[in-house]
Amino acid sequence: MFDTLQEKLEGTFAGLRSKGKLTEDDIAGALREIRLALLEADVNFKVVKSFVATVKDRLADEKVHEALQPAQQIVKVVNEELVALMGTGQSKLTFSQRGPTIVLMAGLQGSGKTTTTAKLAKLLREQDGKTPALVACDVYRPAAIDQLKTVGAQVGVPVYEQGTDKDPVEIAKWGVQQATDAGADVIIVDTAGRLDIDEQLMGELVAIKKAIKPHNVLLVLDSMTGQEAVSVAERFDAAVAFDGVILTKLDGDARGGAALSVKSVTGKPIKFVALGEQLDALEYFHPDRMASRILGMGDVLTLIEKAEQAFEEDEAADLEARLRKGQFTFDDFLKQMKMMRRMGSFKSILALLPGIPKEIRNIDVDERQIARIEAIVLSMTKEERGNPDLIDGSRRRRIAAGSGHEVQAVNQLIKQFGEMKKMMKMMMKGGGKLPPGFGGDGGAGGGFPGLGGPGAGNMRAGGFPGLGGR
């Protein structure tokens, strides 16, 4: 996500760090590099021109703060203008004060609209405490209704449908009424997409919107289409007047042109971003956090929120109490590793951490290694997981055979687990905090669980035993 833009901007700022004072040539050179970086990221040309002009004016008018280095001053201004570019304020939906909130989903075929509909229902239920329901109005695309029923079942949300033989407008009205009668307080209506915008698509959307009077019309855009996504947004807005955007496939978009252009061009905010194919890979969009990620400064608030969602408070407290007594076992380790997986891929977690060097951030971690570690631990008996000192040579051979691994892998895991246990015991004795993912608030010591292995350099010590890059 934004890899190309981030790398270009980091290179630009790195060249300014040795300078004691900004000259006009320094500013001009930096602005030229920023302009090229944004254009290469497929940001709309007019947006780039306006953005660079605004940054230039601010750097010319503002005195460099005494506490900031020149490079830091440019980063500060660029960060603030990126936030302004992507939108300020809340990305929350408009919720109805009386009766259910109705959300109308629109978008082209292939944008991920149907799956995103289920993702949105899951997010609203888990993060906002809502009782959502889905209505299937895509009667044209083969298996569209079956797809919505499948993903709806996976997130535990009812789907109201009448097959493909009825008029989508009538289905929408019927579905909203059925969901209302069943007690849903958020009703999300999935509509048909097309391979391109046409009069039939727009006419049907307008008719559905008029019939159900939604509180929110959300346009689902494929971020990887760059400026084309912005063009699609303009045409949809002219016909349907949507309220906000959901950007999909942002995790696979190394450029970021759509995310940086759509608000400025259409005036409509980005409400949500999809950062993966999993049904929990949808987030509220926070411009300030996204700007921080683009500039390589991490996103600690999102990291904390992910940890809070993944880790149960009572389990975290119990683990910390056990650690202070030196009672960390393989069962504890296995439980925490599973919870870590709920936070997302290891690479996505690294992207949220501030101050991580590019070389570490770009480590290609083999996520399958986690499954291999689990296989080894689960091949141990309950007694062995509770007391690894019992695991002698013959037991190690049995565990290796049971997990389908070499004895060397078992030996390495047990050794690294011992080192990790000692490190955490020392940290607890020193009054330190547990690292994120182990129930703590990110205090000193220990590194981030999961980082280690070949290529990770001196950050290996804090990692999950046996988990490394390729």
C-alpha cells in the first residue's frame, strides 16, 4: 500500500536531513521530487498541481520552527496537506435516529462490491453494535445472489432475496420491509454492477434510491484502477449523488492515486478502505492515519485498535500475571500467536509500526511458517507444553514425526522459546510493559512479537520462535 509513493518521499526527505537551513533551491528541488512522486503514484494531475502549490506557499510563508530540522518542517507541511487532501472529520456513516439506517451500495462490476457489502455488515455489527441485514438486488450477474448469501452466512448476517425473476426496485422495497420487520437496525442493499457505466445501470440506481430513500449511498471503487476510479466516481456522482466512497484492494495498490484524488475531485469523502480479501479486512478511513503511513511514520492508533479487537482483556491480564510469576508456557504462546493472527498479516502489522526501516518493513514473511509452528506445538503432549524441560531427545523425535518436520526445527523452536521466556521474565522483573499483542500498551522491551528470522537483523530477539522472512 503506497509503497512506491512512500519510497519516493522518504528518499526526498532523506536528502534534506543534512542541511542546516532551507534555501530556495532546496525547496524547489524537494517540491519537484514530491510532484514527480505524486504523478508516478497516478494522482490526478490537477490535484498534484494544487497540492504542490499549496505546500510551496506554506513553506514560503511559514518560519521554520526552532525545534524542527528543515526536513522535518517539510514533512510536517506535507503531512498536514495530505490529510487535507484526503478529507478531514469523521468517516462514520449517517445513522437514522428513528427506524433502521438504510445503506445503498453502488459500483462497477469487479470492484468487490458484493463482498464489501458483507464486510461492512460485519464491521458495523462488531464495532458499532448494530444488527445488520443484507438485501440482494443484483439480478443480472450470474451467481451474484448466491455469492451474497454465502458471504452473508460467513459473517452471520441474514440475506433477503427473491431470486432473479423480479424487478430490482421491487426487491429493494420488499427486502427493506422484511429486514425492518425482523428487527434489523442497519439494512445494506447490494445493487447490480456493470462492466461499464450505462443508462440502464444509472436509471435502476436512481429508481432504487427513490424507492427506499437510503441514509447513505456508498460507491465502491477499485483503488488499483487509479485515475479511472476517480473518473468513475465523477460519473456516478453526477447521476446518483453518492455520499461517500469505499476503496477496495488498497493493500495491493502500490501507487495510491485513487485514495489521494477522489476527495479533491468529487468532494465526497472516503468512508472505508478494504485492506485484504478476508471478511474482516475493512476499516474506517482516517485521513490523518493514512497520511502518517504514507510518510513512513506508522499508525499506532490503528495498531492499538486492532490489538484491542484481537485480544480479550481478561486473557491479557491473566497472561501478564502469569508472566510476572515466570509461568509462560507453550499453551500461552500458542494462544497469543492465534490472537496475533487475528490482527492481520505480519507485513500489515509492520506497516503500522513507526520507525521501522524500509529493509525490515519490506521483509517477505512466509505466513505459512505460523502454521508450521502450530503443528509442532500441537504435536506436544499437554504436559510437554506446560513444561518444555520434559522434552528430551526421544520426545523431540516423536514431536518432529508427528508434525511432519525435522528434529532440527523442533530443537530451534524449543531453544528460541526458552530465550523468549527469559527475555520476557527479565522485562517483567524490571517493571516493564508487555509489547503490543501480549496484553501491554507498547511499553519498553521485547520487540514486536512475530518479527524474527533470516533478514530481520538485530530485531530477531523479540520474535515468535521460528518465524522469519524468506
